[in-house]
Amino acid sequence: MTAAALGAFVVFEDEAGFSMTPPRARTWGRRGYTPVVRVRGRSWRRWSIAAMCCYRPGEASRLIYRPHRHRKHKGTGRDSFSWRDYRDLAVRAHIQLGAPIVLIWDNLNVHRAAGMREYAAAHDWLTIVQLPSYAPDLNPVEGIWSLLRRGPLANTAFTDDEHLERTLRRGLRHIQLRPDLIDGCLAGTGLTLTQRPTTIRRAQ
């Protein structure tokens, strides 16, 4: 059954990490002099963002996200999103959108956890679709990361991890208020949404 037949939002999900070392981008400078700014590059000062691009024909596209601060503990490495975090994000999207969702994401092992599969099977408002392996070009959330890295994060000398968090939230909020940017991320994948449910004709 299609998302249109369910009256569902098509929701793409992805996650990305951001550290104190900013992405580099073109900028202005004196001819012959490359601008140099010293930054704090300690990789443990890091935030991860799980984000969802939400689409339904006839409605403004939406961006829903959840930040997660990595805290490095001696001998344990970094903590990260669990399947319960992804479940809670899906529930939040369902409540905010007020409709069933068809959740499309990659084959990350946490996405395929038994608890996540069992939760989806027990709730008819949630349908999960796995993207093909190594297919980031089919996920519009990749476009969100590109907008952040080419925009508010580019060439920024972060003073501390709170500065990084504020910049991330401000950049994501700007995108949330611009549905055309979210639509552009979908267009960049080459995917389109149909207005009507697909009709299946039975052979006579």
C-alpha cells in the first residue's frame, strides 16, 4: 500500500556528526594571502543530529530533528543514538505531523534492531522502508547537512561546544522556516511524490 493510500507523510531520516573543527568554504581575503584561523579541533567535543525531512503532497514540507551530545568516557568511547532514541524521534514526528508516517532510512545496524522492528510491527501508523546499501544520493536529509556545512558552520571558529550547538540549532531553525529549502533537498535526489494513490488493475 502506498503512502498516498495511507494518507501518510513520507519521512526520510539520517544522522550526521559535527565537531569543533569547522568545514572549510570559499571566503574573501587579500590577493595572495590565504586566511588562516586557529580553531579548537578536539574531536570529542562533538554533536550528532538525527533529522527527518517530511513530505506529503499539498502540505508544507517539514524538518524535525533531535540533537545528541557525545560525551567521551574513559574506556567506553562515545555514546550515540540507540534504537529507543530513533523510536522516540519517530513518535515525535507522528505526533507533530498528526498522520501516519512511512519512514525511509539507511541500513544502519541500530535502525535494524529487533526492538525497532517489533515496535513498528505493533503500530500501524509506522511503516519502515530501508534504502538500498550505499545510496546517500537518495536521501534528501543529505542536502540538509550540505546546507549547514556550506552555510552557518563554514569557516566558523567555535569558542566551545555550546557555541557549536547554538550555531547548529540556529541553522536548522532557518531551514525549518524555509519549506522551499526542504523541497529542494528532495528535488536534489531526483525523487518525486505523486498526488494520488497508484491504481492497480486486475487482469481480466
